[in-house]
Amino acid sequence: MLLAFEDEADLAQGLASALGQPLALVRRHRFPDGETRLRLPPDLPERTIVLRGLQDPDAKLAVLLLAAAGARELGARHLTLVSPYLAYMRQDMAFTPGEVVSQRHLGRLLAAAFDTLVTVDPHLHRVATLDEVVPGRRGLALSAAPLLGAHVARQVPDALLLAPDEEAGQWVRAAATAHGLDHAVCRKQRHGDREVDVALPDADVRGRAVVLLDDVASTGRTLIAAAQGALAHGAATVDVAVSHALFVGDAYAAVRAAGVRHIWSSDCVPHASNAVSVVPLIAAALRGLA
């Protein structure tokens, strides 16, 4: 059985259909004091899949952990968490004394609650595999980059795929290699949450259709700086493709205002820009785990 929450019902219905498994929604009642009462199906199968993206994680984690514990009590013996967007992966080391390494501790919490974790394009840069994030459990990191690359190749066949920073280079290389597209990597210097400088690579963007490809769009400031730089250096057009369309606050409008023509995202995070579905990708991975 696939368990999901009502705000991800569209993705859940597609995944349940692809798997040929029944879908049940977690019923929630929020009390005036902010606590939540959950109701799950009373008889869960031994192998149960829980779908929960962790965008806006602080509002979701407590409920997710309660749902997992309740599922165990109601018959689930093997719990798989499918979290298309996995939060708290950026803080993978203490950069200053006293900083909490959130990746390590969230991973341990999820490992205590679930037997298997499946996610898409997690922000991992100092660990080799997702297994290291969830010690003693199975972790599977999928990538939407080839799917986004295929969409770009159909929409802009002669595109130059551009990584807005070095960390995005892995996804740009995967997408470009899969579909025979030119690619290059920018260099980024971050000065704060919303202040970044982006230096374009040596590749000539003059007259080119440039597509910025990244794992996540949050404040959009990196994409804005890269788009403005590409246009200033003569790019004919700039489009954006991202795995996770968070677009906090006015970020989506700000990216468009920077001269970006189209924004395409996967449906890992529900958003108006969703153009590529990860359902077949996740379904194939889950069938492989069975």
C-alpha cells in the first residue's frame, strides 16, 4: 500500500497507479494549539510505502515521524519512505564551531523510523552515497537530470546546458551526456542567503539558447545572477530547468523578471512550473527494491 498526504495527492495517485498498488491518504486534524491528530488505515500490509516530500520540513517532520510509528503499530513491518525532496542535506559538516550537522541527525531520525529511503537529487557533496546518510538502512538516490535533459532536448534542441555553480555540475553533465547537449559550468561565490556572484565559464554563449539546469531553486538568486550574466554576454535566450521548484516568496517572479523565458521543473515539488514527471523513475526504483 502507498500512504500519502492530501497535499501530494496528485503525485501519489500517479505513483500508486504506476505500481498497481492501493492508495490511502493520511487523515489529519489540526488542533487549535498546533498539534495534529492522525488517522491511518487500521490494517496496513507488512510492506508499506509512505510518500512525503520534505519541502517546508519543520512543519512536516513531526507528523511524518508520528505517521511512521503509527504505521508500525498497525501492521507495517517494512516501511519505505519516498521523499522526492529531502531537506536538510546542505548542512553536511560544521563550518563554524557549534553548528549542528543537520544532514547527519536527520538521517539518523529517518533511519530509526524507516527501513528504506528513496529520494531524488539530494544535495550530497561530502558523502558518496545516501546509505551513509541513513546508517544501517537502504538509501537510494535517483536523479531527474536525464528527464529534464530530455525535455530540454525536445524544447531547445541546440541548447547549451549551463550549471549555475560547481555543485550543479554533476546534474548538468548527466543531462548533457544522456542527450548529446553542449554543457559548461559557472563558478559561484556566495555572500549570504540572497547575495551571490556568478562567473560565467569560458564557453561562448553569444547567440546561444542557454538553459540553466540545477537541482533546486529556492530564493532564485543564483539562477538570477547566472541568467543576467548569460544575457549580458550575448545569449539569445535563457531558460531554466530544475529538479526541485521551491521558489520561496517572490523567487519565481524574480527569476522570470531577470529575463528567463521558460521555467521547467519536475513534479518532485508541486508547482505551476512542473513539466516533467518523476513517477516512472520512482516506480521503477521501487519495483527494483521489491
